[in-house]
Amino acid sequence: MEKQVSPFAVLVQKEIGDYIYSWKFLILLGIILLTTIGSIITILSLIKDYAANIDLENSFLFLNLFTASDGNLPPFISIISFLGPIMGLALGFDVINVERNRGTISRVLAQPIPRDYFINSKFVAALMVIAVSIFSIGFLIMGFSILTLGIYPTLDELLRIIFFLLFTCFYIAFWLNLGILFSTVFRQSATSALAGLAVWLFYTVFYSMIMNLIGNAIYNSQADTSLFLTRMNRLSPIGLYTELTTILLTPSIRATGVLSFEQLFGALPSTLPFSQSLLLVWPHVCGLIATTFICFAIAYLIFMREEIRA
């Protein structure tokens, strides 16, 4: 007796194929991959110069592949922080309105399947494509570095890198769901794309400028202004992700806020184990996941209440 294939699995497979063979995904993946390779090759040349003179067990040398920069090309975490939102928006800005304008959405929903299968399959398929792409790039970096340097990551470094790649998928999933939300709200794909790019541009360029102006206008001391900017930066998905990944990939960071002189006095310079760093960034992770599912929940409710006409 043949095993019956779930209609949801069929929809997901169809969407994965559409994503993989679309030019927008291939172009974005190529840009990220080429920029990453250039950055890693530059960093490897710097690491080779001092790798033989340090204690490899305690130096966390492997993490420098994702965080270090020579000044010419940005580090990998900056590349993902900048280009990751564009990938998420590119995969999500036209998933609903294009199907609506072509009339294919009414044909799919005319089949004996639950209505939410349609939008859920779009999200699951895009998330799987993002996860495979990010983990492939991350493991490619590690494999290339092992072959070049002959140095293997420690268990602590490996766990930090794996969770960094996982949290990166959550970060891109937020922008994916934002694109799906705009695709559900707006009828034209050009409008939803511009709306997504406007949000991305606001958080990338203007948000920090506005917060700096507000902080300098309210507070007189530099310490109060820095504390205000640190807190406001966590309201931005880009700032939240940057702080999360920096703490996770830098074991020497032991706190998330601004420390006073009394707190620093007598503190021993040491690194945190992976479990403690994970506890330190856990509120950031929860905030990132919460905003991601809030965007999808709003898009889901709008889609389920929308009247679909042939």
C-alpha cells in the first residue's frame, strides 16, 4: 500500500523549487557567498601570521573567522547583518500578492486543503531555504579554514558557531515574515518591496541617528546617553542581532550593559563558557523570535480573513 503524501508537504516542495530556481535568490546568495569568501581569505592571511605563537586552546582563534576584519572588507557577522534582511525581504515580498494577481491563489484554495496551508507552506519553504543556505555558508567557511590552517575548532567554538548560524536564521526569518506581511497587505509587489526596503533602510541608517539626537537632547552625561542608546538599540532588530552575535562569538564579553567602575573593580579578566554566554543572550533570542512570530501572526490573520475571488 502506497503511503499517501501530505498536501502540505507537496506545497512545501513546490515552493522550495520555486525559491531555489528564482533569479532573485540565486543573485543574493551569490553576492553573500562572494563577499564572504573575500572576507575570509583576507582574515586567513592575518590569522596565519600569529597562529603559531599563541595558545590555541584558549585563544578562540576559530571565532575570529566570523568577527575579525582587516579594515578593507567587513567581517562575516556584518555581511549577514546587512545582506540577510535583503534576502529575507526578497523571498517574502511577493509570495501572496503575485499569486493573487495571477489568479493562481483561487485555484489552489479551490482544492480540498485547509486555507492556511497556502501561507504556512510559503513560510516553511522559505525558512528551510534560508536555513540550508546559512548553514552551508557557515560550514563552508569552517571547512575551508580547517584545510587552510590545519586547526580544528574546540567544542566550545563549534557550539558557538552552530548557535550563531541558528540565530542568524531567526534574524532573517523576521525580515521574511515582514515581507510576507507587506505582501498580504499590499496588492502590488512593487509596493510591498518598497515598504520592506523602507523599514530596512530606516533601521540601517536613520534609527541610530534619531536615537543619538534624542539621547543627546535628554541627557547631559555621556554615561546616561550611552545607557539610553544601548537600551534603544535593542528595539531595532539589526541592533538586537548585532549585540546577540557579538556576545555569543566573543567569550570575553561578560555583561550586556554599561558597567560602572565599582562593578569593574577587582574583576578578573577571563572568558565565559558557552552555557553562560547563551544565558546572557537568551533575552535577545526570545525578543527576536517573538517579533518574528508577531509579524507572521498578523500576516496569517489578514490572509485568513481576506476574501479570495476567482
